[in-house]
Amino acid sequence: MTYTVGRYLGTRLAQIGLKHHFAVAGDYNLVLLDQLLATPDLKQVYCCNELNCGFSAEGYARANGAGAAVVTFSVGALSALNAIGGAYAENLPVILISGAPNSNDIGSGHILHHTIGLPDYGYQLEIAKRLTCAAVSITSAQEAPVLIDHAIRTALREKKPAYIEIACNVSAAPCSPPGPVSALLRDVPSDPDTLEAAVAASVEFLASRKKVSLLIGSKLRAAEAEDAALQLGKTLSCAVATMAAAKSFYPENDPHYIGTYWGDASSAGVREIMDWSDGIVALAPVFNDYSTAGWTAWPQGENVLLAEPHHVHVNGRTFDGIHLKDYLAALSQRLSGEITRPDTLKEFQRVVRPSAPVAAAAPGDRLVRAEMARQIAQLITPQTTIVAETGDSWFNALRMTLPEGARVELEMQWGHIGWSVPATFGYAVASPERRIITMVGDGSFQLTAQEVAQMVRLKLPVIIFLVNNRGYTIEVEIHDGPYNNIKNWDYAGLMSAFNAEDGKGLGLRATTGGELSDAIAKALKNQDGPTLIECQIERDDCTSELISWGRRVAAANARPPRKAD
Ligand code: DPX
Ligand code: MG
């Protein structure tokens, strides 16, 4: 078979495990899309706009390990780049592929459509360089294989997005065939000497402390270290907490698991145990203003062992050039049978009593948040993935106890409202065997609502709980004003517009607990498309965690500027 640049790219995407790529057509990428369509084992999936296309690929990468979005130049790519910033923030290897001007136009002085009206089209590559770990521009078929491989290999290694632009007249040009895929997949191994030294220093750290706990951070999945972290928890027998953004990265049915650590928005007893610990082993955490609850809960200093995806800080020393999973495995092996640290778990069990289950509301009572969350929680099985949008949906999801295998997807570093709708779409394309439940607020939904139409098109039976509390409630708790009120929509009614003449999506509305349980029963029967259940609750009916966390974040935002010296 003769390869073309587009075929080469498609083959590489398939080789790294992609079964789909997401796309929005435009004249700069049409020939490229033809080439990708011709790639065996790689399906093309369409989105309503490029922002959603980027987020769909991001959601796909969450389920599948990597994703790809194909867009047109400038008018498309600049929208997609927002989602690429999100993939960077969330440590997901998403390959953004943009069609680009004809190579003959470069340097010709020509002004082209879709550009900013200047004859220099390099700005998109420059922007992409700031938001990706590798950004390449392909203007000749000869150089294409090396540049494509460089971008994909770097993205996979660094778990960050990459950018490839391909001149529109080069996509179908013949190029050399791909070599073995191992060239892309093989990583640089951990340095054995550094690994040994890091483990020795860590054993010293643990041996000199009694009240040790493990804190799981959100980069753990990207570091492919979830199993190794579980092994370390078992080896140490200590209390294990997850940071909010790392919900579901440690099995919640494991006896060492104690809940979410998030300052005063932590689950019961968890903050007390972490504060009481004299040794916190923090695995791949992100400490930002949100995750530290406005800098009020930030484990740091000599009692913290910080293990990052590629380096470890312990006892004032840094060990760089190792993989977290190798380090954790080696540490567990070294500790095994010699050092256990069960005190934190024992203390937790002493101070925290299991909370009583939330009682069901009377079916005719007005729907409240607690009843809505209770009913959603009942749906969770080991096959469930909950996609929870920025807003009180975060806090509702964090409260849910997960059986082994259940996953929660959050976008806490980037925090782009509206992310959850296209990310759900992408996730569902990647994992049709899972039951996907999305919780999204009314304000967020209004940004990306149209992607529900693609779920209708592909007959994806996801269940979307749209929380209609008439506004931006999380912002209300941080800082209120008229800008937090939004125009109400007939959310349930949207589904008939998306269905048009052939769709099987279902739009339902719940104003009481009884209506919600009826709607859920219908949703579970609808296997031919998405079900959107609009849950109407009061504007200020939110979790107590949101209120306390919102206050902390507001206080951090309100710090006055530093005085000049
Ligand atoms: C904003 C946020 O309705 O959820 O539970 O009612 O808060 P809640 P909604 O979806 O409202 C979301 C709203 C406006 N954040 O409260 S979190 C600011 C913001 C953002 N992303 C983008 N624009 C603005 N996070 C793209
Ligand atoms: Mg809202």
C-alpha cells in the first residue's frame, strides 16, 4: 500500500490505540479527512463545533488513554485550543490536528480566508506551542513521518496534548510507510541508581514517623501508578485519602480508604487525620488555590514526602528521572514485612462513625438537592462513570461512595464550564460498555448543549442530570451579583429539537422526588439515545461543602495587593 501523509497519521493514531477521532470539517482539512477515513480501524466522529471537538477528544482520552481532534485552520483551531489548554491542565494526551494553508502560499504575501488577514499564518503554531508539549507544522511529505512521530511520542510520554498542522496540499502526498510503533510507545526507563536512592531516603522518612497517611493526587492516573499506589497503601496499612480531583483513583471499598481530603470541605474526619499525621506521603498531587481550599489546606514542609510522576522530594532531597509507578513498586517491596503504619487508620476508625444513609423523601415533595443526589447515587454500579461538571455537581459527586470499578471524571484544574457535555460524548464513544451518568448545572450546559445532538446521532444511552437551580450557584457562594442569574431554558424540551425526525433521545423534567424516580426508570429503559433529566431545585439548595469551600476561595481571591517596598 502506498502511504500518504494523512494515511500515515491515521495509521499512527490507530497503532497507539485510537479507534476513533473527532472532527469538524473545513476546506483546509477536507483532503486530510478523506485520508483518515480511508484508514482501517479508525472511525471518524463529528462534533457540532471545535471547542466541543477538543473536549470530546479529551473525554475520549480519559477513557482510552489518548484522543485526537481534527479541525480546520484558525476559525476552528483557535476554538479547539481552549480544550487543548484543558488537556494540558488535566494531563491528557490529546492530539490536535489542524488543516493549514497550501504550502505554496507560505511566504508568498497572499492573504488567505479564515486567517487574521495578514500574510503570516504562523500565529496558530506559536499559540499551540504554548499549550502543548510538542507542536509541528508539516509542509512537505518527506518530513511528515518524523514530525508526526515526534508529536505523538512526546504527547504519550508527557501525558500532555500535542499539535500537528498539515498544509492542505500535503495531506494526500505520498510519504514513507510507518516503522514499528514501539518507536512511539517506548519510554525512557527509570534510572536504577536514583530509584534506589529515592527508596532508601523514603524508607528513612517512614521509619522515623508513626502517624503516616497516604494522599492520592490527580496526576496519579497520568502517571499510570494507580495499582502501585494501592499496593503501597496495603503495604503500609495506613489511612489513604484522595484529593478531590483524584476521586476514584483509589478504590473506595479498600479498607484503608478514608475519604476526600479538601480542607474544610473534606469528608468526615479526614482533615483531622491528615492534620494529625506526622508523615504525609503525597502521590502526584496538584496543590492549587481550589484544591487547597484557598490555601487553607496545603500539606507541605518536612513531614511531607512528595512523589511526583517523575521525581520524589523527601527529607530535603530531590530524586529526578524515575517513574512514579517504579518508585512505588520498589518502595512497597522494600517495606514489605518490615514497616507498617496502621495508626492513622485506627484513629480514623475510632473518631468517625459511619453516617446514617439519607432517608428517601416523600414522592410528592418538591425536589431538593439531597433527594436528587440520593437517587443518582443509587444508580452507581462497578460499570458506572460519573462525569461531574464544575459547580455543585463536583460536591455532589464527591459525596458519593463508589463500588470498585466505578469512576468519576472531573476537570478541576481547567474548570471550563460546559466541559462535561462533550467530554461525556467522547467518553461514551470510547467506552460504550459503561453506564455513563453526567451531572451538569444549567449554566454550564448552556455553553455546550448542542453536543447532546451527537449523542442522539450515535444512539449513546448516557443519562444527563441537568441541575436547574436558575443560575451560577457556585459563583453565588463565591461572590454574588446580577451576573450570576441566567436566562432559563426549556432544557427537557431541547431534546425534541435535537431528535428532529429520527432521534431517540428523551427529555424529561423532575420537580418532585417521585417524578425523578419515574424519569430514571424511563432513562434506564432508553437504550437508543441519551436521556436528559432536568432536575428543578431551589437556587440556594446546595451542599454545605460548596458553601464552606466557596468562602475560602472568596477570601483567597480578595487578598489585597502586596504593599510596595
Ligand atoms: C461559572 C460557574 O449552573 O452550576 O452548581 O449552579 O454553580 P452551579 P452551573 O453550571 O453554573 C456554573 C457557574 C460561571 N464559572 O457557577 S462554575 C466561571 C466560568 C468557568 N468557565 C468558563 N466561563 C466562566 N468556570 C468557560
Ligand atoms: Mg446552576
